[in-house]
Amino acid sequence: MDRHISFDGLHNFRDLGGYTTADGHRVRPGRLYRADSLGKLTTGTTDWDHFLSLGIGTVIDLRHDWEIETRGRVPADPSFDWINLSIEHRPYDQPSLGPEVDPGPYLAERYMEVAEDGAKEIRRALELIAEADAPVAFHCASGKDRTGEIAALVLALLGVDEPTIIEDYSLTELAAPALLADWKARNNGQSPTWLGFGRAPESVMRLFLKSLKSRYGSVEGYVTQTLGMDADALSARLRANLLEPPPTTSRPLTYRKATPADAQSLVRLRDSVALWMLARGIDQWKPSEKDEAHFIHRMAEGEVWLAYTGGHLTGAYELWWADEAAWGPRPADAGYVHRLMTVPHLSPPGTGRALLTHAESRITAAALPYARLDCLSTNPRLRTYYEKAGYTVAGEQPAKKDGSGSPYAVTLLEKRLP
């Protein structure tokens, strides 16, 4: 399942549902949406029908008046209230920034300005979300900066952990190419001078949250001191409105062998997992390292499998029949599992282990006695995960090369299959 909801004209429309809190609750799906400009919607279109089908009762537009006059607002409809709360009081022109400007510290400083300048509007936005008896959508222009700031505050007050808040912010990276293409189309094909335009590196939100804590002690301290609200009461209202117990059952996984038509979905899944890792300080995968051609090649050379739950993509893996880069020349006695991926936050518990079991069944069906895989030597948590699944360490490869960067060290693990 892709957290981005597909529209033709919107690129960064996302459901905040599915994230879990420290005390084990879950943000209710279908209750809170973040988006790029809903002014791009037009009545009488498929996008408009899709938007109305979500049952949204309140739209919070975080843009300036001049942005609304220039780019339009969401079309009026009796099914929802539209409220304009411009939380940014000192506008800045991102596309014209110089290429040397580092997005991390620059945007984190802007977000602190917004947090303090826009206190009145931010307070009202949080009140509306806490009080709403129907789904709420909030948006700015790209659904990244102002929208990202409101999303971070809400998630923090709900009890979602900081790495997940950072990850949620960075998911705009998946929409960045489309956002950039839109900007170019509006500007006669020109490119913005700022290389960070449309990007949402995890360092931005990490630095903003660090600054907020340094100045106020916590998000709750900011809410109390700057917004003048009872942080505990606000948190309780948000939790009552937006949280639910996690599901106790899930549908069984179904599997399908991937075809070239699935390559785009596989790229998005891998990039989502990469962003999950980066938000947690795991420097292993980077977005955009593997393109569609990679997955199509793996389908031709071996197998790529997709797992679904209730019709939604929930995980995938690659199965190779040789892996000299890690294991060197070997007899044809094993299948090699690579890129075991589950959809962050939305896959049922145990999906990873189920994918591993499915891969082992494919190796057994090929009459091969071993399942093999490798993991980054600096990731002991992942090594432990595989050891608990019955894999044992078979050695180390200090300089594996995969063609995408410098050599790196991996731990080799194998499992004797029945």
C-alpha cells in the first residue's frame, strides 16, 4: 500500500493514518490528510470525484492570500468547510535560492520562524483538527514545508515517535520529481536555481525538532509557551479524535510473481524503505539508487515476488540464483534472497518473516539445499533478525561491490533447507 493517494493532478496527497504511537495505538486511517495545493482540483473531473469520495469535512489552506489569488483554491462544495490560515508571515522565494544553500539548516530556520510568527494560525489549525467530527485535509503549495510543520506537531502530540515524524516529512521525496516538473511547466521549462527545490531531506525535520526542543524543551512546551494552549488537554482531544486500537487480525498474504509492469511500484517501495532507514539513522539504502531497469533485470535473471494483503501491496523480495559479488564463485546449490522489503507501518505484523518463508519455498521448489543472504556488517539488528529466522553466519565479505557506489562490508548468512 502506497501512503500517497493517487490523483492525476495532485502529487503529494497522503493519509496520515497507520502510524503507531508509543503506547501502542494507531492513527485512524481516513481521518487526516496532508496535501499539495488543492487549488489544482477542478470540478467535473475524476480527481474531484475522488476527493469528494473521501468524505472530507474541513479543508485548511495554509497559503498566503496572494498564493490563493494567483493559483486558486479548492472549489467550493457544501460537503466541506474551507478555512484559510496563512501560518507563514515572512515569505521566501525557494526557487531563486542559490545552489550552495543547504536545505537542512536553511529550512529548519524558516520553520522556526513560522512556528513563532504563525502562532495564532497554528493554534487555530490544531483546534480544528482536534475538534473535527469528519475527516480533515490541510495543505500548502507543495505539501512539504507549512504542511509538514503542522503534520509534525499533530503527530508529536498524538505520541508518534520522532523517527516516524521525520520519515513522514521525508516522504515528499517520492513526489519531488513531479513537483519539480509542475514548477518547470509553470515557468516555461526553466529550472529553479536552488537544487533543494521540492526536496524534503530528513535533516530538515530532524534539525527543526531539535531546535524546537532546545528552545522550548519539547513540542508540548512550544504549545504551552507560544501557542498559549493546555498541551495535555490538546493532546487528549487529538488522541480521542484520531487514534484507535491497532487491528488484532489481518488478511492472509497472497503472492504474485512480478512483471515489468510492476517495476515502478517496486522502485517506490524500495525508496519508501530507504526513507524509513534514513529517518532512523541507518545509512544503508538511498532513494533513487535502484531504477525500474534494475528490477526488470532481476526479473529476467531470477525472480521478483510481490506480496499483497487485501489487494494492497505489502512487501516484495528478489530471488537470485547466483551472487558472486558477495559470495564469490559457488556451485549451483542455493537461492540468494535480496531486497526483502515491507511497506513501512502498513504491512501486517510478521510480513517480513512470511516473505522469507515464501522465498525459501521457491528455493526448495528449485531443489536447492541452501537459502543465502547478506546484510550490512554495521547493521547488527538486521543480522539478529535473520539469525532468529534460522540463518547462521557463514562469513564476511569486506568489500562487496554492487555497481552503485563504493565497496562495503557485509555479513554472509545461510540456512540449510529441509
